[in-house]
Amino acid sequence: MKKFNVMLLSGALIVSTAVTILALGGCGKKPDTTQKQDSIRQKNQADIKKNESGYETINLDSFLTVGYMYWTPPAILDTNWAAVITGEVMSVEKKKSKITDSTKTEVFGMVKIDKVLLSVPAGNKSMDKEKYIRTDALKGFKQGDKVLIYFVKHENKYAIKRNNVQKISGGDDELVGMTERFIKNGQNRESILKDPAEYKLWGKYDKGTVSRLMQESEEKEKVK
């Protein structure tokens, strides 16, 4: 009988010890899930800052979508500009058209604005308040290209005509200087005709328009 009591006592002691250990474990430090979640959150925040190519990922609300007037003549000087920027192509994506010809490949891209040379409001938008633009006028361009873009107004919005995205070497490119001078002259086309050097320079980028302007000017002189 004594032996049986000892066994019961020993069993009770083991159970009591186990309960005590569990209780102490429960009162100990819990796994730090908050710290782990904070670490994951910080990593995600770091990841979204750059994409696979090392460029900043762009917030969907931080860019302006600009349409491409593909049906227009490839001229720069024939229409007054509403805005002009220099920038860098951040991304280019190609996809099949879902609206028109399914065999046609559309090229969309994002451009980061480096400098606004001209900004005339179009509707409720103003280019000098934008940081990025998204457009389908980037066929032939690639990520990292430096560009000079001329915008016109179409249906009270900014739009890009054919040949109005020009690849440049940087902010000191010849075309940038020509553009700045033309803007300074109030986009007065006669200022180009009066300066043989400017006329020759613009002829490299928009020969059709400057030739037509010269012809019109000569015809006016004949009438006089």
C-alpha cells in the first residue's frame, strides 16, 4: 500500500512539475511578431522604390497620360506648342492593340520630366505641376533615352503629334537651345526666317515647315 501511495505521489509530482513549466513558459516572452511584421513592411517599402532595372516605381496617381496624334504630319513648327519638356524614358512596354487592329503593336512608355521649358495650361492640367507622363508616342525609344517632347492642345488636353518626341544627348543638346530661343521669341516663326543660322538649324528637324514658311514669306514680298 505504501508503495502504491508513493507511485501516486510521484505521478502527481511529475504532473505538477509539467504544469508549472508550461505556466512559466506561458508567462515568458512571446514571439515578436510585431518586429517581424515591421521588418517585412520596411522591406516592401524598400522594394517598391525601385523596379528590376533600378528605376523608381511610379505611383499610379503621380503621372499624366498624354495621347498620341499619330494621324498628323510629322512637323514640329506648324502648330504652337502648349508645353515642352526634357526628360528620360523610364520604361517602355509593347502590347497588341485591343481597340483597332489586333495585329498592330502599341508602344506605351513612362517619361520622367527633368525640365519644363514651356507650360500653358490645358484644361485643368498644367505641365509644370507634373513629374511623369505616360504616352503611346514612344515607338523606337528605349529605357534610358533622353528626350525632348513638344505638346500641343487637342480637345482641351495635352497631346503629342508625330515626330514631336526627339531624342537628345542631354540638357545642352543643340535642339534644346533652339527650342528655348524659339520660346523666348514668343514662338514667332518669322524669327527663324530672319536668322539664316536658325533657319538652317530648324531645317534639320522640320524641313517641310521651314521651307513652307520661307515660300509663304517670299510670296508676301512679291505681293508688296
